[in-house]
Amino acid sequence: MRPVSKRVCFVLVLTLVIAGVEPVCLVVAKTLRFIHDIAFIPQLFELEDHLDRIHEIADGRDTYLEIDDELGWRVKANGVHALYRANRQGIRRNIDHEDTAAEGKVRIAVLGGSVAHGDNVRNAFTFVARLQEMDSVYDVLNYGVSEYGPGQALLQYERSVRRDHPDIVMVTLTTRDIERVVSAFVPFRDEDTEVPLGKPRFIRRGNTLEHDPNPLVSEGAYRELHAGAIDEMNRIGARDWFYLRRYDDGARLPSAQLYRFIRREFIARDITLDGRYNSESEAFDILRRIVDRFYHAVLNDGALPVFVLCPDLEEIETWWDDGERISEPLLTYLNKHHYPHLDLQRAFDVYRRDIDDAEILMDDNLTPLAHDIAARYLVYYLEANGFTSPASVSAAVAAHTNAFLDNQLTDYVFVAGEVFEAEDGFLMNQRSPVLQAQDFSEAHVVTVPSEPGNVALENAKSIFIISVTRPSVYRLKARVLAADRERNSMYVKLGTAGFETWYLDANAEWTWQETPFSWALNPGRYTLVIAEREPVVMDKLSVVENNPSPPASDDEQSR
């Protein structure tokens, strides 16, 4: 008898293992479904339902939308629709706009999805057009695009909107936008969508937010999607929260199905929990990071960011019936960080006695009446804060910049034995502050040149966001010049602790000084602040009044 080869033995053993494991996995999966009363079974995604609409847009036959390799889709230049019209710059507006606003006018850029765009209403009835009509001091540009999520709006701003030099950037955030930030292919999230296209999204990489490009960048990519069937679906679906939760990836082994089941039901956190955003979910974490990045990007461009929250029908009903807000965690986050914002729910509340929710939203789109209410509240908000001239808006931007110390955020990675420079410091002229690990005495210090003749600014401050990747004791060294020669002191803060006083050598010049400060740091992100004088924390609500009480409705005033 011939001896059995090792390969044959291996195959036999593997077969026996699989034969033993797979039935166990099948029993466990069925038991879990029974215990947790889960009747849902993933189904195959039916791409054929969307092919006609996909090819209508991808082939260029749609008269209003077109494929955008980076953003997924966009409004066509001079695009037309039964209700919509775009100008030659490809934004929803009846006339073209100049690169900059006319002298004395406040340019407002409005970004977002269907609410900002004004789905299902004519150009003249959108809140953007009504805002423009109500006060001629404003030059309001509508960059909204149907079905855009916050991530697409952010990329749109960074790519093109900032070039139009807005004074105020309004970003609409709807109740369902939290779902859009974890979607890579719209139909996986919304089977009834009129925009069945791929889109970019952001993903988490440790403590950073990373751009995940659009997986479908051309008409050819959509044809490959159709031809590739389940394999292409899985490639795109691996980046989409809804595909992983809802659809069958073709796995037939019970072990693979069990893995997907456990990941879906026990590992991936639901987007909502107990009727509101789940603040521990991936979706909420990405949404808040997008909001942070939007805020800093706009502020660093010298404009004022304002977030406009718009509830959907479900949120309006739960608020009016039960006093509960689905988006409460987002409102809490905006308030905590003192980001300028206003909540359209407050405006709708004023008219609650006179109208019902069906007069505000139709098919989850604002009605012309709701657009008018929103525009009136926006005008009231702008006037209540004195944003009626470019100078007043600039003053608010400066106040926010000073209050938050974050118009020059810079990310650096500090590894024991390595020191990186910080590029923009108000206090530092030829060299910038560094952290240096004490257990590496020969650590290399990287310096950067600066403009000659710079002087420290009164009440100047610098802030740096650092990321420590290895635990160590770190010390601070800096090259500074005290503007106030009699005081010769600086203030330093790392993390959330209070400011500590740093007394410089007498008549300090631009020389390296080793500070008395050292910190034992574990891996993580820390905020390092160096200031000429101990900063006074401003009352952020005095910078911008968020959600001012709307004036009474006309009917209320007549009572």
C-alpha cells in the first residue's frame, strides 16, 4: 500500500475540522437569532432596480445632475429640471455670480443636501432665495446638492466653495445626515433614491479622519459594477455600513454567516439608541469629526461657520408628541464646543398652533411654507448677532478665533527620540516650541525659518494638537521673545489642566530655554498652548448668540 502524502493528510484533517465546525456555527447562529428574536435575514441587493437611473445620469442624459469623480455627482453648469435651474457655475441660482461679493454685501454660502438645495420646490421658494429677497445686504449662494451628506459638503467646500470668498458659511445638517456619513453607495441606504450613485465618505484611522474616495468614478465603473455582480458589490459594500448590516455578501459557509451576524448584531453599534443618536456609534463619531473639520476649515479661511439643524418629519413628531429630540447628542456637542448654530425646530415651534407637520415637510422635504419660516428665522439670527456688514462678520470671526485659540491647529506625531517642528506660532519667530523625550538626550530638533523681524503680538497665543505614539516623559523647550520685557513670563498648558507660569531669563532674547515643565504622557492626543499672557476664557455665547428665540408668528402677535 502506498503511503498517504502530507498534502492528502492535510486536506483530510481540514475537511474534518470544517465538517465539525460548520454545523456548530450553524447551530450557534440559529440559537442567537432565536434568543435575540432576530428575524432579519440579509438579502441580495437588486442593482437592476436602479440601472436605468444610473445610466441616465452616467450617460449625461439627465439635464440637471452629472457624475463627479470626486464628489459622486454634482449640479450641471446651466442645468435645468422641471423645478430647478442652475447658473453657469453649477449652483442653484437663476443668475451667475461674481468671484467676490459686491462692496458692502455679506456673502453667505449655503452647503448641504436636499434641504439646502431645496428639493421639490422652485428656485424662488427655497429658503436661500427667500433669504436673499428679505434683505438685500446678503449675497446668498446655494451650493446644496440633492442627497449630499456632510462629508461631501466638506469636500465640496475645500475644493471649490472657498474660492468664492464667502463671509459666512452655513452648513445644513438634517436628522438623517448621520446615516449618510457611513454610506458609500446611496441605494444601500435608501432603496428609493433618485440618485443611485457611489459617493466618498470619511473613515476613522485611529484618532484621525481619513478621506475614503468615491469607489465609482465613471460610467465605466458602473458598468463594471453591473457586470461584476456580487464581487463588485462586496468591494463597495465593505465600505458601507448599510450594506454590511442589510445585504447578503454571498457567503454560504455557516462560519462566515455567523461572523457577519455577530459583527452586525453585537460589534457594530447602531446609529440610534433609545430614540436618539447613539453617541458611541461610528456614525456619530465621524459626524462630529466632520463638523470639527468644517468649523476649523471655514474659520481658518477668515469666514464664520454656522451649522443649521433641520429636523425630519419623524423628529418633529417625536418632539411635538414626546418632547424628545433624535439629534439631541449633536445639539449637545455643538453647544459644548460653542460652535455657531441654530435649530430650525425652534422656528417651526412658533407656528405649531397654526400648522401641522404635514405643512412643514412633504416626503421629508421642506415645503415652500417651511422654507419661508426658515428664511425668516435665518434673517432674525443674522440681525440679532449684528451680521449685517462684512466688518461685523469679520469681528465675529476674530472673536471666535481668539476665544477658541484654534485658528492655527497643527497635527504632529511625537515618537520618543523624534521631535517635529510646529509651523505657525504667533510667539515663536525663528524656532517653534517642541516636546522632547527625556530618555533620548540626542533627539534631533527640526527647525523652520520664519519671516525676519516678526515680533510677538499682544496677548498672542499658539496652540498645537500633538499625538504621542509612545509613552515617555516629555519636556518642553522653546525659543521665545517676551514682548513685555518687565514681566518676562509666559503661560503654558498641556491637556485640560490649568495654565502654569513660565518665568523666562531676564531680558530674554531669541534663545533656547528649557522650561521647568515635563509631563509623563501615554499614547494619545494632547493640546499644547503657549500664551504671552494667561488667556481669559471668553463667554462663547457672547461671541455668537445661538438659537435666539424666534419672534412670534403673525397670528400670535395679533392675539
